[in-house]
Amino acid sequence: MGDKTGTDPDDYAARTIDWTDLRFAFFTGCVCALLKLTAQAKPEWQLNGVDALVVFLLTIGYIIARARRQPEKLDEWGITTPLTLPAVAAGLVLLGIAVGSQAAYGIALTGRLDFEPSYVPRMIEYIVGAFPQQFVMCSVGLVFLSKLKPFRGAWRLPLAVGIVFSLAHFWTPAHIPGTIVPLQMVLVLPAGFVCAFYFLKFRSILPLTAIHAIAYVLLHNWVEIHL
């Protein structure tokens, strides 16, 4: 009956899936993987970091091109959604947890904690890498998966995203001391879960991008370089 009347929720969800977004995410993933493999195979070309810049430019170009025809997509992606006071407060709490946990780990490793002024421009620079990741994970991935019946509910989708985000960091070189387990793989599991929960609640990727950029630089300087 639902199929005949066009009111079946599953049928409606299937029809509202943005396949163009998914194709873009798949394409940028392939481009990123190709550039990373090329950088490893040809170190003399000095391509480290090029993959992040290329993906960033592709993402910005895609957003501009689609938004010119469909400006409502900007809200769906969580780019122009107004930030409410609860969203700002929750973002500050997440930032505090991210900074505090890494500070505690850094102190446990070295017995001290430094903060150099150079960290700030590095955080700004890393937005180039953080923004496309948040866009693909939240604006594309979460929006798509939230329309599928198996992922409906408060916990299933954030948990699935956390696991996928964790597996995507398997290649990172810094490992938990005495193990073969990459450190970032462990840390981004709860981070991916919380970020997904935040996006589904407040529909904004801008605070998540800022937190991502800040946390990455602190993780590298306070933890990874000492392992």
C-alpha cells in the first residue's frame, strides 16, 4: 500500500538519497588514495600534503557548484546552519575533552606540557585537511546513512561511523607503546562517535572542523612525537 500511495517511509528515504554526493565522496576518496600511493612510491616528487590540498579544493569546488543550483544543500550539509547556544556549549565541551585528554596523555609520557605559538598557524593550516574529512563523514556519510532503516536510532549510526572512522586511520604510523595498534585508530573511535552524535543533533560541521584541526596538532606535538 505504501508503494502505491508514495507515502512509505523507506521508499521516500530511498528517493531522497543524494547519489551525487555519494559519487563525489567516492571520487575524492579514490583521488586521495592515488595521491598517497604515488607519494609513497615516488618520495623524490615530494608530494606529501598534496593529497589534502587537492581534496580540499575539490570539496570547495563541489560545494560552490552545487550550492549555486541548490542553495538549500548548504543547510543539509551543515555549513550554513545557524549555531545555537547549546551547539556552541556542546562544542566547547567536546574541545575541552579533546584538549584535556591529550594533555593528560602528553604529561604521562614526558612529565611536562608545552604550547608553542607555532601551534596556532599549524591548526589554521590543518583546516585544509580537516574540513573535507568532516564534509565526507558528516555532510555526506551521515546524511546518507541516516536515511537507511538499519541505522535509525540514537546510537547505531554514531557507533557505525566511529568504527569506520577508526578503521580509516589504520595507516597512521604512531602506535600505542608495546603494541602494533595505531594510536589514532583507538582515539578516533570515540571521537567519530561523538562527532556523529553532535552533527545529528545540531547539523553543523564548522565547530567539528575547528575541534578536529586543534586536536590533531596537539595530538601530534604532545603525544605522537614522543612515541
